[in-house]
Amino acid sequence: MYYLLIIAGGLMTMDTIWLSTVCNGNLGTALPAIMGVPLLLIGLLKRFLMPWFRTPAGHLVKVLLIVCYSAAVVFFCCMGAMLGSAAHRKADYGKDVLIVLGCAVRGERVSLTLKFRLDAALEYLEHSPNTAVIVSGGKGDGENISEAEAMKRYLVSHGVDESRIITEDKSTSTWENFKFSKMILDQRFPGASAAFVTTNFHVYRAGRVAIMNGIEAEGYGAKDVWYTKLNNYMRESIAVAVYKLQGLLI
């Protein structure tokens, strides 16, 4: 059993170390190590810990660890199933407006995750020639231009008429994406039908944030970067739970 703890803990810790070299650091990147390091240490230090686990205090800690890890597995499995179900739904073509949610930009170049969102937007717009598009995202650390501007340039370079694109370049979160996009909808497209594009794991939360900002919109999920999928689902599961506790999700 302790060898399994070493293997599981080691793999989870290695996942965090590797992703930290290729992705922006965030909770999703760190979570595997947060969960994996204790398992790794228990496995490596079993000779010293086994006698202590037989004491009343040690036994209590052992039971708490088992309960916490079991609860975490159940939580992530249930949340993953819910997020995955929403991720595979696709908005109907032909909505009046498509909102594309921003993501990291490297200097002036869209990240791979943002590229996938924009490619999904291009697919939607190809099937919906009369749909206008709002690209939503402000300028963050390490970004030379706003995410909205980078998205606009990408769409124009792939054949989308610039007149179809409205930039929203102030938002810094999913909540603000929809808050500021709602202002644009009210000003320029009152009563319009809408859809939104985001990465598939994010569709569930984004859809509910949209509703809370007064936007009835269906999600059009973009594919995820395969090597960050597990991390993203773990991080999003916690984000949904936190949003629920804070009353930010219906």
C-alpha cells in the first residue's frame, strides 16, 4: 500500500512541477502537489510513521487523512461529471451575438487555450454569417495588449470582417466578462439572442455567471489543452464550490 502512495504522490507532484514550467502558475497547477506531497511523504517515511499511527493521536490523524482524501475523490468525481456534462452541450447556431471569453495572451500572441476558443468562435461564425461577436478580455500581467485586441486581430486574420467584431477590453474575470458584455448588449443589441464561447470545462460556471448578469446565453465549448485537462477540471470544481458558497452562482 505504501508503494502505491509513493507512486501516486510522486506522479501528482511531478505533474505540478512540469506544468509550472510550461503554464502560468494557478491553483489548478498547484493542486496535484498539494494533494500529492502528503501521500509521497507518508510513503517515504512509513518506517517512522507506522509506530506513530498506532498511538491515539496518530490513529486520529490517519483516520482524518483517509476521510479527507476519500471526500476529495468523491467531490472531484461528482463535480467532474457535472462539468463534463455541460461541456458537451453546444449552443444553437444563428444567435444574434456571440461572446468570446478571454484568456492569457503572451505579449501580443494568443495562448494555446485562447487559440482553441477563437477557433471554436470561427467555427460558430462560419455557420452563422449574420452573428456579431463580442471579444471580451482586459490586459493582464505579461500582456502587451488586451486580450480583446489580440482576439480581434486573430479573428480578422482568419477572415472575419472587422465590422462584425466589438471589443470589450476592461474585464479581468468571468463575472466582468459578462457584466461589461451585458452593457454592450443593452446599448447596441437590445433584445438580442446570445451564445458564448469558452473552454469546455468552464461552460457550466460561465453559463450561470451569464444568467446572474442578465444574459440568457448558451455555451459553445472549445477543446482544452490535453495536458492541463485534469488540472483545469480540479481547479474549476473548487471555483464552482467557492462561487456557490459566496452566492455568486445560482
